[in-house]
Amino acid sequence: MYRIYLLFAASLMCLGLRSVQAEAPPITPEQEKFFETKIRPVLVNSCYECHGPKKQQAGLRVDHRQFLIKGGDTGTVLTPGKLGESRLWAVLQHDPLDTQMPPDSKLADSVLADLKTWIEMGAPWPASDLPEATASEHGLDWQSHWAYQPVTSPEPPKLTDSSWPVNAIDQFVLQKLQENDLNPSEVADRETLLRRLKYDLLGLPPTIEELQAFQNDTSSDAYAKLIDRYLASPHFGERWARHWLDVSRYADTKGYVFQEDRNYPDAWRYREWVINALNQDLPYDQFIVRQIAADQASENENDLHAMGFLTLGRRFLNNSHDIIDDRIDVVTRGLMGLTVACARCHDHKYDPVPTADYYSLYGVFASSHEPKDAPSPLRMVDKENLFQPVVFLRGSAGSRGEKVPRQFLKVIEREEREPFQNGSGRLEMAKKIASNENPLTARVWANRVWGYLIGHHLVRTPSDFGVRSDPPTHPELLDWLATSLMEDHWSTKNLIRKIVSSKTYQQASGVTPEIAEQDPENMLISHMNRRRVDFETLRDSMLAVSKQLDATLGGQSVKITEQPYPKRRTVYAFIDRQNLPGLFRTFDFAGPDTHSPQRFETNVPQQALFLLNSPFVMEQAEAIQQKLPKGEISNGIRELYHRVLQRDPSHNELQIASAYLESSDFQPVIVNDERRWEYGYGYVTPEAGMLVSFTPLPHFTGTAWQGGAKLPDAKLGWAMLSNNGGHVGNDLMHAVVRRWMVPADGKVAIKARLKHLTDQGDGVRGRILISGKDQQGVWEVHNREQSTNLQNVRVSAGQTIEFVTDLKGTLSHDSFQWPAEIIFTKTDGNGRISSVAEKEFSGPGPTSLDPWSQLAQVLLLSNEFQFID
């Protein structure tokens, strides 16, 4: 389709670039009726989708006579009264050697006849019909837009009631409340404050000991000391790094890149840099500069990892134009709340970002590259031969317009801007973004920090501060926060300290009928927003209360959806951009394909179903009950509530839990286990080739099933199975067996290759059996590989397919590979399953839960556990 429009634009070039301005002639009632019944419906139904007020392919708009006369990128398409000179008429003829419009099919002959009549009569158009207004005509004057004005330093309002505010934040909030005849809410109780503060700053639940200590601390600065302790914790960086990784669209993979390696093996180094920078309270302006130009702004080699902010985006099949567009977007939306990428194909429709400014920034990134021999794989440096940017007409690199300099945005610099002088200009650009004179950067970060802590942003579109965004609910407060940030040398921790110290933050979250009626969206911040914990906090909290959390700081990414489940904090999860696990999507994780302004918040059945059935959740429930005191039931229940909810159970809760635990008719909960493969060993008869016994291998290392933690095991020797192969046991009594469960009557095809890839030893022997006795094939391999494919093997529900491997002769160098795929088809032909052994390799399945574990799971599933307030 895009090619067709380019041809259309090219075909218009024969008309030159003449500008036709003509006043619309008077229109008679008959002509107006003809236009409204015969012409306008055709334009609306056949043309507006690509050439209407919202979209103008090839620069052509057809929703008014003046636009048709003005034409597209290359000239007019309508000359009223002159059919032969109207390009519009030519393209409607569907000449096979010419451009054809509409591209899908030619208009009916009767419709063409009407259009011919209309053009010949002078293309009459109702004078009362005006085209949809442009942004400026709507009064969207960017030069007076609040976000493009210098940041002010407003004085906090003087209030008659000075008893409630503790800092300037409260003064601004209270003024708005009083103007709307509302009062702020009471301060939340200490249990709520502690829980809120620790979740917000560290992303972890408090312990009962922390709560008791805070409740018993009667000093006037008890809350302030708590703030300082949490801000100084190394876990602060882990919590706040996850916020930033949403902004920077972090992932451990490139997305779809065909046959190229999809992994960013050193992506974790960028995450670690972010964690450390936030823990050290690196000034936010330097935090920005080093992520864009550390190669020129820092002598610390470790800072080179910071440029993962630019380099860890999606690779778009290595299309350089799309990669640069993504980098422009993450820099401008992520740091300045400005949607510059909208100007890739045309001037921004609302904000003052011309296409020329987009390509000025394009030139900065096109003049930078990632050297293959760099000390940091995430590094960017300037190219030796700098790129001279030009405007790509309509976004097409093959259609080049005027040259533009590498320079910053006019909306920020106004008339004072000059082209960048040093190399690509990347460092100069970074400094202009992180400048006190930039009206956007400090406001955008202050707004993000406020939203992370309060639950709603002052500007509800945190990555779009343009003229179409909602204005801030408290503009003076936003500027005061931005000014404070800059005056405090861009200290993020000081900004957080001021917000969480305020009475505004400390308010209770209850809502009175009066507030619900007057301020249903809490725009005035008359109470604290009740918030549910996010995905990372939920998982980390379960690990924390089960005492399973590995608090080690930093390190490589781990796959948290694979057994055995890692105990690392969720910020260290491996993020696969192309195949993001369903667990992440179910719990509203930020999509890593592009910059994410804020997360969606959904409440869907899949979330509850996961918590009810997840082996991970079951493991935490089991771990909790194992650490409960034995003996008196009431003591165990109290400890359980202390551990999970940080409080004592109520009298009713204690009675209900005791009655349940003392009941003898409970049913154990068993998680639905859909795994199809089992891993074990057994005795195989060499003559008949029958599997006489099958015993599961008892130990899972995380990557393999075997007899114990070390190989060889004292009892089972070398017997081991991994995802695509393994090692045979020491004798025929310990042949290793990978077994697949047949789900229904049908037939199977097997695609597999048995491999023994060393000339040492005497090789291995493999068999495929049905239910241990019906041998389908036997193969022997030594220093080679062999196909073990099978076709149309009939099987019945409940049978098993075994891949049995033994040592054949002597025990020596008997490692093997046997990747296999089973393709199962039901007898009725309605069901087909493809089961790949390597992909479905897994650790231990879930076990049944006893009553104590079930009770622990119930508390983990409660709203009280999953909500901050």
C-alpha cells in the first residue's frame, strides 16, 4: 500500500509545484444537493481514511475544496472546470500503466460520471462547510503553553490554617482543598505508614519486628529516621531502578532478528549501573548525561554501561532508521515528555516540532555507533565520518529533502539555538536536556517521582507534556518540586524525602461520602490513593515473608518462570522482548518494546487463577509453614499472621483458623500439573529390550535430573538427564529414561536424533518403547549421530513413550544428546499436540499442601497482602 502512495506522489510531479488559490464560486441549492448526495459520500467512504483530517498520505488532504486545489507534496490534483488538467480524474481511471485510486478497486461507472460532472461544473463546495480546525485554529498556541515556559519558583501560599502543613507541599495541596471546601484526611496509623513507606522506597514488606520498633519509638523524629534508613538501604536502588527500567524499555533480548543471536548478554550491566547510580544518589542531571554520552562525559569506565539506555532497545531486524527513531523516542518522551518521534514523517500536528528538528536529532544518532571492540558492549562512540542529516520526505529515506544541521529543539532553545559543534553533538544534546534552563526535564522527573509515591501524577500523561496533554492538577506545586530538585543539585533522594515527609503523603486512604461526591478521582489529593502492589513487589513480598528471598545485590538476569524458581528479587528477572512470558503480561508488566510512561492496572481472573495454582506460590506457602512453631495451634496461627500480614489475628480469625486446622475432613490441595515428561532410570533387558522398572531420578540441580548433588552419585552413579540429552547409568540396571505421557487415543510421529559425539569409549544404545515393553526401534551410535524418527505409531490414553539410553558395553565417555519432538494426533483428528522435549524440560512438580500450608496460601492471596494500604 505504501508503495502505491509513493507512486501516486511521484505521478503528481508532472504538475510541478504551482500553488493554486481560488475562491470557491457561489453554489446553487441544486449544486449543493448534488454535492452532498453524490460527491461527499464518495470522498468520505473511499478517500478520507488515507487523505482525511487525521492522515494525509503523500501530503494530500481531500476533505475540502481548498486542499484538493492545493494538492499534495508535488502539486494540485484539482483544477475546477478542467477535467483534463485535474490529476484527480486521471488516477480514478485505473490505467494499468498509471497510479490507481482507490487502490483496492475502481469506482463504479455511475460514480465516475458524477465526479466528472462535478469537476466540469467547477467543483462546487458548500461555503458553510469548513475543514476540521488545525491545532493553532483550536487555540492551541504552543508559545504560551505552560510546559514550554521557564520553570518558576513559586512561593508557598500563606494560609490561615497553618496547623496541618509540615512543608511547602502541604501548603499547595491545602490551598486547593480549601478553594473547593474540602479538608485533608487524618494521618494514617503507624502500621499503615510503615508499610506504605517501605513498599514505596524498598519494594518489600515490613517485618513484625520493624513494626513493633516503630510503634514503640516515641521520639519526634521516629518517622524521619525511618525515611533516612530506607533511603540509605541498598534495596532502594533495586526498587527505583525498576521504575527507570520501564522508562528505558529495558530487556535482555533484541526482539525478532531472524537468525542473529537474540540476546543482549551484557544487558544486566546497564541494570546494575542504574541500581548503583540510584543508591549513590547520582544527581539526576548527571544520571541523564552519562546514559546518553558517558563516553565523553565520564572517565569512569564502568559508566560506559550507562549507555545501555540507548543501545538496549528493540533492533527492528537491524533497520537503522527504526533503531534511531526508537532512540529519539526514548530520549525525548522519556526525559522531556515531548513526542518528537511524531515528526518523523511530517511536522508534528500539535506541538512545535517540525520534521527538520526530528532529523537534526536523527543526525546526532546517525553520527554515533556501537564499536565491536569497545570495552563495554553497551558503549556508543562518535563515528569518524559524521552524518550530514537531511529531511526524509514523508519519512522515506529514499526521498531526500533539504539539509539540516545537528542541533537541539527550537521549542526549548527558541531563537538562540546554534548547531552542535563537537562531533556528533551527543554530549551537547545531553547537557541541553539536563540543563536548568530546559523547562521540561525537571518537571517531567518531578512528576514521575510524585506519581510513583502518590499513585497519581500531577500531569496525568507523564510522557506527554505537549499542548494536547491535560494541565497539571497543581501547577505551582509541580514547579516548586522541579525547582527544589534543581536547587538540591538534582538529588532524587532529597525530592523523595520531601514528598514522603509531607502530611499529604501521610494521609489515610479512607474516602468519605463527601470526598467521593466532590472529588471522585482524587484530583485534589484529599486522601492517599489506595494502591495494589505491582508484579515485582508481589513476588518479592512472597519470597520475603517465606524467608526465601536472596538479598544479594546485582548480578546477571535469571529466568523466574523456570524451575527451580530463583530466589532473586524480580528486578533481576530475564526479560525476553520477543517472548515475554504470560506471567508478566498477566500482572501488567511494562511492555519492553518501547518506552513505557506508566503501567496499566487491571483486575482480571488470570491473576487470581495464577495465585491459586502456581507452584511458585505453593512453594512459598510450604516454606512459611515449615518455619512455624510446633505445638500450640494458636501460637502457630499468630506467627503465621505476624509473618505474612505483620499483625495479630483478630479473635474471629483465630477461631476460624483453629477450627479449620483441627478439622479432620480437609482435602489436600494439589496443583494441576500439566507436565507431560518424566525423568528417571530403570533396568532394561538387553535381549527383549523391555523396561522392567522405572524410578524417578531424585535430585534436580536446576539444569539436570540426577542421583544427587554431585556426579557420580554414590548410589546411582553417572545417571543424568538434561534438557536435550544426558549421561547413561553405570550398568543396565541404571539405564536413563525420558518418559512422555499419552493424553488420549491417537497416533504419534517422533522426530529425533541420537548423538554420541566423541571417538572415545564405545558409544551408547537408545531405544524407543511404548509402556516399557513394545519396542519401536533400537539404535547404537559411537562418534556419530543417527535419525530415530518414527511415523504413525498408534497409542492409547494412559500409555507412555520411553526414550531409554544405556551404556551398550563399557562405561566410558557415555554422554549423549537425544533432542526429540513428539507430534500427537487424536484418533478423531480434532486434537494435535507438538511436544518438544528440550522446551518442556522442567524441575519438580507441585506437591499437595497440608492445612497449615493452605492457610498460608490463603493469606498470601488476600487483599491485605496485595494492597499497600
